[in-house]
Amino acid sequence: MNSEQIKFTQNQGWNANLSNLEIKPNLIFAFGSTQLIKEGKGLKELYSKFPEAIFIGGTSSGEILDTNVFDDTIIATLVSFDKTTLKYVSEAVAKSDESYEAGKKLIEQLPKENLKHVFVMSEGLNINGSELVRGLRDILPSNVSATGGLAGDGANFNETYILSHSGEPKNKMVSAIGFYSSVLKVSYGSLGGWDSFGVERLVTKSKNNVLFELDGKPALELYKSFLGEHAKDLPASGLLFPLNLRTEKDSEPVVRTILAVDETNQSLTFAGDIPEGSYVRLMKANFDRLIEGATGAAKGTIKDKQENPELAILISCVGRKLVLKQMVEEEVEGVREVLGNTTTLCGFYSYGEISPFSNEAKCELHNQTMTITTFAE
């Protein structure tokens, strides 16, 4: 496996002469700002140079290149696999309640023989991430792993796009790459680092990923009372105060982030399901623990002290970026320290992360985590 990374900006274009690149990629990961992805100029140039390569990626809330985090760029990671074949599939998802079927149909399109891993890229707003993942899980063979993320749009929550196989921006769609190989090593890890506080509340009325009542009280009204002066900046400020969700007494809790608010219905829409009868607690940031969570996720990818991976895809939540601010690169640097200097690091800040908690678990939708997928041939 070989890889090269290049950066595109509005004023300077690509920071490398595409004609001079010696790599012949069969896969290109590309993550960028909504404006640049929509305009498509840089990606059209890239596709023109590498028409045989498959694109996967989309809009982000920040782009990761090595240990740097950029805004208003496109970061492209060109990868040449030596012993792995790839298949791109996609599925339209016009509205949130189509998410489960979209996940199923995505996996149904992938031949299962020799399938090692599936990397999923989803639109970030008109989606129920929990249902999407449930659809993936119901069709995936038990020995095949899946990771990925939901596209972002900064802290704007207006529109998100993912890329077609030829690098064109597509709205209201989910996509995936199937990796086929007998030698490819794939590993993953996912950790958060947020602190829960306050009392646990019972979800008394909800539908899928829309929360209407907590303890019999209007959810938005109660949530605003928690946020105080931050309430005026919803839904963006909700990224700073996610919910810890526990569906059963002994179940592993997951984190849920707000995507939208409805003043008329006093409801909150989340990136994933909030089932009735579950319990939630408010969460807040702990700077040190957020960075420790990123390094913990990196450590989770290491199996039996194997050789350092060749490629790592980092998907971290936009909420972490808003909290860490100028310290955001410290979580990426923490990953570098764990994985070593020879691993290519790329990725983006998202509206949701898809990954198992560990190498033995099934994939879940996460919010506010650092999720890492590593590859080595």
C-alpha cells in the first residue's frame, strides 16, 4: 500500500502539481468544506488526472491532514492498494425514515465473498444514523466489520454532501466502499471523554430520533433550562452539551448529539435514536479527557503489538472541535504518538461516527467520539 496527500484551497488550488504525482491510486479519500465540495473544481481536476480511482468522502466540519486540522480546504488522500480490490456502492435516502432500508440496500449491493471491511459515508442531516447502522448490521456477515461517518457542514447544519465514485457532490445519499482481500488488516477504536452531570431523566415520549418529553415535560424546554445563556445559540450550542443515553441498566451507554430543534413541538432531533423508556443525562466537556479519549481510541486499534498501520482514517465529532478550539490538534497529535510516524493520518470532523466500541463488538452510531479505522496490507 502506498499513499500521498494533497491539499486544495480556493486561492491556491492543489498544493502539488497533479501531473507530477507518481502514485496511481485506486482509492481517493476526500473531505472538504461544503463550499469547495459543492463547487467541485478541485475534485474534477483530480478525477481528470485519476479516472480509474474510486472516490469516497464528502463535506466536513474540519479536515485532518497528518497532525493538522484545517477549515475551508479539501484534503485528498490518494491510496494505492497492492493486494486489495474495491467496490463502491450508493443508495438514495430522501428522508430520515428511509435510513434503515438504505443501510440494508447498501450492504446488499456488495458481494460477500472475500469481503473484509466496509467503510460507510453518509449524508449528515436527513438521516437517522442509528437506523442506518441497524440496517448495515442486519445484512453484514458476522465476520465483516464496518466503520465510517456522517458528513458535516461546519457548525451550520444547513446542508451536507457526499461524493459519488467519480468525486461529484451528491445530496441525500449514503455510500460505501467494500474492501476485498485475504491479507488486508483492518482495526478500529472509538472513545469519547465527556463527563456526565445532573440527574438521569426518563425518556417519556419520543419517535425514532426525535425527543418530545423527558420526565413528562417538554424536552426542548427542559434542555434549554440546562443550557442557560447557551440556549439562544441552538442547535449549534447543543454540540457542547450532548446526552448520555442508556437503553438498559447494564448496557454500554452511547452519546447523542442534537441536529435540530422544533420550537412548535418543543422537540429535539438527534443524530440517532432516543428510545422511549431509555435514560439520558447531560454531558459536558473535559479537555484532558477528550484528548485522552482520542489516544485511547488509537490504542484500541492496536492488536497484539502488530506493526504500525499504513493508513488511519480519523473521524471525530464537530462538538469536540468546538470545545477544544485551538487545542483541537492535540487530539490528533495524541493519535500520532500512539500509531507512530510512518502511518498516514487523514479524516474529518463529522456529525456522527460509525464504529464498534472494540474489535469484538458490532458497529454502533456514536456522537462526540474520536473513531479511528486503520489499514495495513
